[in-house]
Amino acid sequence: VQLQASGGGLAQVGGSLRVSCEASGRTVFNHAMGWFRQAPGKEREFVAAIRPGGRTYYADSVQGRFTISRDNGLNTVSLQMDSLKPEDAAVYYCGLDATFRSSWPDSNYYTDARTYDFWGRGTQVTVSS
């Protein structure tokens, strides 16, 4: 399994950016996918996740500003980031949960980085004021 992150870059405060994660070796439709971020000197933190069935989960800090989505045809999961704030600046990582499930755990499962078995290389998001 390989996850290739793209997008990101530089935006001004209040601006928008989009990061995407293309998977190979697994179909994103069948797996939970998550976005996490890590700023310098800080631990990796949960941002958003989408599970099979389409239910989405967001960190409180990004709720209403970020949108996670899935493109099954491109086998890609994207994160649209609007109304960017300086504290959104970080390296963003996508992860894939390799477990096939017939029932859905609660939200804590999807917000935990340990859930994800495969990770892409990060993509930098910089927000300038």
C-alpha cells in the first residue's frame, strides 16, 4: 500500500488550500482514511477522517472550516481547508486503516493515529498573516 499526498502550499489567513491523498494497493472506498497534522514541536494531532459508508469525523478546531471527501474513481481522499488560521500551519499526513469491518467503532477509533496502518509522506501547509 502506498499513499501519495499532494497539494498544500502557502495561503493567507482566511484563505483556502486543498490536500489530497491518492492510494495504491487498496481501494479507499473500503477503508477508513484519516488526516492528521504535526506542527513543529508538537505531537501529531487528528484533523479529519472518513470511513466506509461516508460518515465523517472532524477535530473541533477544524469543524465547519475543513471538509474531507472521497473520490472513488480516483481512489483519493481530499481535505478542503477553508478559512485558514495561523494555527493550521503544519505538515499534513494521510493514513489508511487496513482493517475490513462489518460494524463501525465509535469516533474515538477514527481519531486515534494508532488506528491507521499506512501513512503517506506529509505535505506542508503554511499560513501567512
